[in-house]
Amino acid sequence: MPDDRIPRVALLGFTLPDDVLRGVMAGDATDATQTHTFAWAVVNGLRDAGCPVRLLSAAPVSNYPRNRRIRFRASRFHHDGVDGQQLGFLNVLGIKHLSRFLSAWWHGVRSTRRDPIDVLLVHGVHTPFLWCGLALARLRRMSVVPILTDPPGVGRPGEGRAVRLLRGLDVALVRAALTRCSGVIALTLPLAEDFAPGRPRLIMEGICTPPSVGGRPQARSRTREIIYAGGLSRAYGVDRLVEAFRGLPDPDLRLSVFGRGDLEPWLRDQASADPRIAAPELLERSRLGHRLAGAAVLANPRPVDQYFVPYSFPSKIIEYLAMGVPVVSTDLPGIPDDYRPYLVYPPTDTVAGLRAAIERVLDMPAGEAAALGAAGRDFVVRTRSRARQGQRMRDFLGGLTDGSAEHPRAVRRPATADH
């Protein structure tokens, strides 16, 4: 590697151009917007820090028949100054893992022969990519660093016994792979401690890319909008948000939810029953940004009592704060302490507690609400910017490749917001 410790990086994951993602996700049962946004923030943060980056990417689609498309073809792409290879695979349970492994191996071997790299980042705990990365590392003498955004083995409601058994096997394979990696970048400390014990780690809960919407628009009517954007499921507390909202008496309030998920039919029923509730929509990113910036309250209602919550940092927290709008969020253990002055937490993790927190924001004088939103935006732009997080990643990856990286207790999230 060059003397100035600038690592050459490849990202093996799901990072596709915007238009390609829209095409492959059309009709899918899930929404990969947050995964997509985070991945490009990682890529651009590293590039801002001077690291050359290229991509090996698969379409982030649900298994057939949740996504009706079976065959995804390989192709090259160039997007926003980055070269990438889209991986081909067959979207059938079991075959999907094998075909992704073979495609990643084939294109990874060719790519790294032509242009050597120092670090292979692997986005998430996707088993074929982790093990392919380790195989490539043995062949090419490079570091493999997974980016841990979720714990392995999180299932879906209603899965059969066979699928649960396969998930258990998958978790074992993920754990075995992580012990062999050079280090990890993790959204929360418990993710690194529980799934990659003893590995060098960088704790980085997210990256702020300031929106281009240009400040909060002036209100055009008395209607005040409460907005949630993300997965539409009970696991994310969307049903509790609707219940909390329905207990608010003000006829000039409106609840809007943006995203995709299992609760879409139920949410349409709620919209039919209460004219203040809008039917769920999935908006293109720039349109969503304008809606978020014009809200009175942005809500993150995820319950705190689920087993995966300590491993989770909802990326929407940073996105919400960057809009300059007051944010109500449940008090999740994965949210670092330095966020606390800029979020409004419910007094209890219940529907009533969530309603009380929303009411607290709605009752604020306009100047106080604006000041809270502005302070939150300044905080994430200043402390979680692409430039700052990109430099942290560059330093961490450079330390791994030259042997100077320290093990666990020395590589943590900054202790203060301004570090």
C-alpha cells in the first residue's frame, strides 16, 4: 500500500445506481432505500477521504415469490464517478446464495487481478459475500472488513420450520466468517462485541448527507403533518404510531407514512376509517425529502423490547435530524448519548407515551420547535458528516492494512460530538 496509508477499497454488497435500483425493486415486497442510501454514503465518504473505491453489487431483492423476478443478469455500470459490476444470480431460496457466491467469486477474481485492492468491505451479514470475501483474501492477500448494520438471522413473521432451520445454519456460518475477518465496522457496540468478539472495530452508527431541500417551507395551511418514513411493519412500531395518532383530537393534524411493508393493507384501512390518516406511499427520494422538511414532527416509533434493538441504530434518525424538523423517537439503546439533547423521547415505551411525546412537540411555541430542529440539524451535519466519517473509515482501514490498528477497546465511537 502507498506510504500515506490510503487504502484501495472495493465494496461487495448492494450498491447500485439509482435508476437500476428503481427497476429491480419495482413490485418488491420490501423497500431497500435505507440500505441504498447508507451504502452510497459509505462510498462517497471514503472517496472524500481520498480512497479509490469500486463496487461489486447484487440487486437487494426479496426471495421469489416476494419478488416475482427470478433471473438477474450481470452487467457493468458507472455511476457518480464510481465503476461497478452488477452480479448475476438466480432469485430462488438456496440457489440464490450459491449463485451469488459464484458470481461474486468470478467477478472478484477478475477485478482484483486487473486492479489490486487493499481492503474488501462487505456490506452486511450476507453469508455468500462474507465467505467469498474470505476466499478472495486468501488468494489476493487483502483485508476483509464487514460493515455490520443488523444482527444475522432476523426472520419474518410466519416463516416455516424449514426456513427457520436454514436461518439457524446461516447464523452459524456468519459467526464463523466474522471470526476470520480483519476487523469490522459496526453501527452499534453490541453488534461488534457479540458477533465479532476480539476483532478490531470501528463503531459508526451512520453518515449524514445533508438534504438539498433548502430549509423548511412555509406552512400553507393550518394542517400540521406527522410523518414516518421506513419499513411498514409492526416490528418498526408503525401500528403503535397509528394508534397514538388516532388519540390526538386536533382535526387539523395529518399522519403520513412513506415506505413499503406488510402493514400496507392495514394502513389503507386506517386511512379509510380516519380522513386525517393518508394512505401509505412510496416516494422517490427527492420528493420524500421535501415532505419530511415540511413536517411538524418526524416519528421513529420502533419498540424497545425486541431482541435485535440493542444491535440497531435506525438510519432514519440521522436523516430526520438533517431535515431541521423536531424528531420524536423511542429511547433505543443503540442511539448514542450525544443525540439525547436533539431528540424528544416518550416518557414510556407505550402508545400513550408516544402520543405524549408527539403532543409535547405540537405544543411547543413555533420558535422553540424551530430552534430544536435547527440544533439537531447542526449536530448531525457537524459530527456525522460524510467527510468526518469518511476520514474515520480511512484511518481505521489504513491501520488494518499496515498492522497499526488496535484491538477492541481502543477503536470506538468518538466520546464527544466534536472529536
